[in-house]
Amino acid sequence: MYEIRKVTFSFLLIALSTFLFFVACQDKKSSDQEDDLKTLAFLLNSNTPLDPLSAADCTVPAPTFLSLNQATTTCASCHNPGNANAGFDITSYASVLNRVVVNQPNSSLIFQKINSGSMRGFNNNSINKAVFCWIQNGANP
């Protein structure tokens, strides 16, 4: 009996998470989705803190924008040229650079969003570090 409840709960949680993800990608302004995305992150247990980062963590050459773009395909599923209402186009270097304070990741809107904001639920330590070091080391194309 316990196993049936556990499986049913897991199925419902997965179905709800999937539904919320697709709802989050609809043509809405990103400011209108903030609460939906925070709820999804909570449901997916993605509120756990990421590893704290500093400039000392960026010991290898920083990734390029192109390599970051390939690593963040999940982001591009909503933030693309065909869905401008999702906030911005993450595939465009110029668009991303508008949300970056070069050499200051903690002051950059894009890093704030993925580190602890509404996009935290779609992030992990390796992507977080790559974006941090990219910004820290000049946010080069």
C-alpha cells in the first residue's frame, strides 16, 4: 500500500513539474512568470544553495559565449528569438551582454537570476561556475 502511494505521488509530482515547465515557456513576459518559476524550483527541490564562487575559482581559461550557449540548451528552449516575451534571447551575444556587468558576476542580472533568482531551478554548480567565470574574465564572445 505504501509503495502504491509513493509511486502515485512521484507520478503526480513529475506530471505537475512537466506541466509547470511548459506553462512557464508560454508567451508571457518574464516578470509575469517569476512566481510560477519559483514554485517550480521549490517543487523540484532546487532551492538548495549552489557552491559559493569567487574570482579564485576561475583558474582555467573562461569559456567562450559560444561554448556557454551550447551548454545552456535548456535555457534556449524558452529564451530564443522565437519567444521574445520569455525575457530575452540567450542565443544572442548582444542580448546577453546587456544583462552583464563585465568582470562583476555578482552585479550581473543574468548571474543573479541563475544563481538565486527565478532561473535557479534550471541551474547546477557547473553551469553556475561557467557563467560566473565567463563574466569574471571579461564576458568574451
